[in-house]
Amino acid sequence: MHKVFRQGSNMIRLCSFVMWCAGFAAFSSSIVHAQTFQPVKREILALFDGSNEGSAERSRIHRFAELPLNYLGFVLRYHDIREKLPEPTELRKYRGVLTWFASAVPDSNAYLAWANDVAAMKLQYVILGDIGVGATPPNLFLLNNMLGKIGLRHIGEYISPTIGSTIVRKDGSLVGFECNLDPILPDYPVIENTDPTSRAGLTLQVPVRDGLAQAALVSVSKTGGFAALNYEFCHQRAPTHRGRWLIDPFEFLAAAFARENYPIPDVTTVSGRRLFFSQMHSEGWGRETRIERYRQHPTTSAEVVMREIIEPFNNFPVTLDLRESDTMTSPAMARQSSALTEIYLAQPQLSRPAALAIGTTLSRFDASYPSISSLPPVKSPVRNVLYYAATGDETAYADPQNKRPAEIYGLSETLRNTETPRRLKAYNINFHAFAGQHPSSLQSLKSQFTAASELPLTPITAPQFAKIAAGFFTSSIVQITERSWRIENRGALSTVRFDDASELELDIPASIGVLGSTRHSGKLFVALDEAAPTATVVLTPTTLREKINSDDRAVSLVESRWRVSRLITSTCYLSFEAQGFGIGEFIWSGAAPSKRRIKVSRRDDELWQGSATPDATGQLEFKLPVSAIQPVTVEVSCDDTKG
């Protein structure tokens, strides 16, 4: 009695919809007095210094800060500080402003005047690194007017050398995330905290020779935040060029931008499970393999990959980036290569890249790259939209000093580290056709697909992932009441996440366009119905939900290997459309304790029938041994047969 999206529904479904509408009307009237309809501001103006960093793509904000900001649900809009700054009236759509300068910006006076105008607005102002303006007597008044916005005051002094400085306060939840301060502290400005309600992340006592002042080097207030240069990040040094976060970027940025508990568009999860996608690039397509068992007859690397990876693991989709220049081989193998291309393109689990491009870049989080700063954000800031793959391919693990074949064994550690304690990335395997050239390369790739086969994942194509990523940036969220939100313009994005919902759960009867929910690492993931252009998500205290559902439980999706849409539920009836790869695995909650009949069909053709019975907790679990690469309809109803 909850949701109907299919046209031409039968009378039972129509009645169910009418019953649901009546229930929602009652719910709406009971909360109308508390409705706010406030748009959730997700956009942040990211200022970078093109004279120092070149482009937005090379900026510190993009390389390091955008990933945690995306995770928190924020969308960045980049602006080069050298260009004309936006009029203050243009900033009303933004949640705040973020800067991360390494030194004074080119026209610091113009920037300071602009920042003073912005300081009068209701925007969060967050400063990482250098303030961008030198503290000199002529500009100290305006500088402190800007810093006063976030509860700080620059006294116009800098400490160098820092010998004799001591730590007065250190908040372990804000400082010491991936690295710690060196015994010899970096130089720092003397900036005092003037807001007694601010959260002090790191405060130093200046050396006695320099007076009795205290320097607030990491601080968060109700209106923004500040983390001084070299006290925000353990900056990369040659030859490794790998940095680490000193502050906890998730905790600091969430507090500095005053992120409340709203639904965060999530690009890592579909149908309650971590999503999987894979890309194969055709480089090395026609190279002759060196694997001994294929040496009796000339065999290309691409053919080995087909036999050893594509065919055995046909329950996982692979998107093939096939370039003609790679398939053109020696005359002796040209016919073989052409025939193999046709075989590849005939595989139902293979897809071709779509208009939305996915680029593979260095994306590692392991012992050699022990920082989230080595993971890319969702997309590139350049004009031609390019979404980043979740993880790197073999080239990310190649040792330039070692001529051994590229292996991808190290991917396993990155996949584990991006799953807990936060699900930062999708489960992603990217590789090249040359993986079939050497035994070690092939075995490392096979080990990754074998490991994926043992995990609860939802496989999708790479083009589908690109559409989900696009939906992250177009999604708009409107808060209706304290615990309800309307989500629109989300495209293919089908999951939102709540980070602070340990005592809350999804209110299925009151929600619209919602499939169900699940928890992972303390976060609540809510699955949205792809067929519903607008979704309304309502949360309720866990204890209250248990009381309401004690007699009238609502069936909802916990997790599924297939994508689920067009969900219809009523008393003893469940219907939905599903599409996916491999055997369909489903877990539902809130089912009444009676045996269920399950029927799977495609159009008018019945594909399979079976049955399942919920357990004592109302959990209904079943598997569907049919192909759903083309969508199927699943109907689950109470079994009224006797005997």
C-alpha cells in the first residue's frame, strides 16, 4: 500500500495506491505546521591561485580536499583568484567559500576587499593553508574584519623559528588523522581565537621571548574554519610527492561548513550493496601471449583475457574501450584479431563506453599510498566532463624501476581501505588487454575477479556508473521537516546516505519513491526507486518505528544484487522490476510470516517460479536463477494453497 509507478496497473494496485495516498494525506496534515521547505545548499565556491597552481585540476583543493567534500555531499565550483571575483549577490546559492593558498595571492588587496563584502553574508568561510593576504599594518583592520567572521584575530606577528613553542590544546578528533606534527614545528602566524564557542583543534603557546600570546592554528566556529599552512596537511616532499592529512578532513570540513544531517547523494552503493563496475582498455590487444599453455598456436593477449576472465566471470559486466589502433596487428594475426573483436562485442555482459566519459587515474589507498589524498574525487573540474574511475588500473601499481609485468594484486588493499571505516569508493576493477600477455599479470587479474565473486556486490556497467556520478551533481534536496526531505533531479543516482542516524531509521509508510534501507559502518543507506523522478525520504526514531510496525509491518528492500525499480507493495503482495548480472540475490525486511510464491517473467513469458518463507524476524530472502541482463518482472505473493 505504498507506491505505484507503472501505468495500467490492475485494480488491486490501484486500490493500494489510493490507500497509500490517504495515509500520506493524514501524515502530511499532521506535520504541515512543522514544514520548512528549505533547499539544502550543497555548492561551495572553491578559490584557487592559478598563478601558483596553474589550473583547477592541479589545485590542492581538487587533489586533496574535493574527495572528502564529495563524500560529505558537497559540490565544488572552481574560480581562479586572478579572474574577476563573483559579485556578493551571486553567492547566495553557495553554502560557503573555501580557499587553500600557499602564499599571498597576486592582487591581495582586491581579494581582501571582496572577502570583507562576503564576510557580511550568511556564508561559511573556510581557510586552509595560507590566508592569501599578508598581515601588514595598512591591511590588518580589513584582514581581521574578514577573520572575525570565523572568530579569529591576527595580531600581525609570525613565529620563526618556532623553538620554545608548546602545544596548549589538541583535539584528537580533529588533529592527527594520517600524520602527526614534527618535533620541530613549522613556522606559524599568531592568530588568536576570539569566539569562546569555537572548537579549538590545535592551539600553541608562543615562545616566551615572543610574549604570552596563544596561536589558534586549527579552529572551527559556527561560521567557518581555519587550519594554518603546514598544520592542515603533512605536505608532500620529493621524491615521493605523497602527502597526508594532519587534520581529519571529514570531521573538520563537516563542522566548518555546518553540515547538518541531510540525505547525502551516494555514488558507491546501489540496491543496498557496494556497486561494482569494470573497464577493459584495448591496449595490448594483439600482442602475442607468453603464457606457456597458449604457446602451441599464436594467441593474442585479448584472446587469453576472453578465455580466462570474460567467459568464466560472465556474471560481472565489463565495459570495453576498444580502439582500432590497438586491434590492428601483424598481417599473420589480423584475421584472428578481427574475429576476436566480433566475439567480444557479441558477449551480453560487455558494453561500450557511452557519451559520459570515465577516466582512469592514480587511485590508491594502501601501504605505499597511505592517504585518502591519493584517491580522486568524483569528477574532473575541466569543462569536458570526465568522471574518475573509482580505482587505478595496472599502471597505478607498476614500478618504474622494475621491468616486471604490471600486476594488480595491490588493488585488494585499496578496495578494503575504501570500504571501511567509510565507503569512499565503488568496487572497481580496471585493466588492459595486455593482462593476458604474462602469467603473473593474468593471475593477478583473475585473483581480483575471484575475490569479487565472493562478496555481496551489485554489478553495473561503467556507463551506468557515469550516469550515477552525473546524478550526484544534479541532485537537489529540499528539507520538508526536521526528519523529511524531497530529492529531485537525481538522474540515475539511486542511493542517499545518512551519517548521523544511529537512533533513526527509514519510515517506509511515510516515504515516497523509496525501496528500503540498510546500514554499513554506522551509516544508513537508503535505496531510491529509479522509476520515481522525485523521492521523499522520511526518518523516524527507531523505538517509535518498532512500535508502529509491531502490527502493520512494511516490506522494504535490505539489499539486492540486481537493480530494483517500480516497486509495488500491498497486503501479501510485492512486485518490482529488476535488472542485473548473475543470479538475483534479494533480502527484504518486514514480511508477514507466511510462505511466498515467486514468479519471474519478461513481458508475457514466464521464466521461473519458486517459493520462500520469511524467518521469525520478518526477513525474506530468495535467489532467482534467471538472466536479468534484460529487465524482468518479479511478483511475490502469499501462498494460499493448502496441504
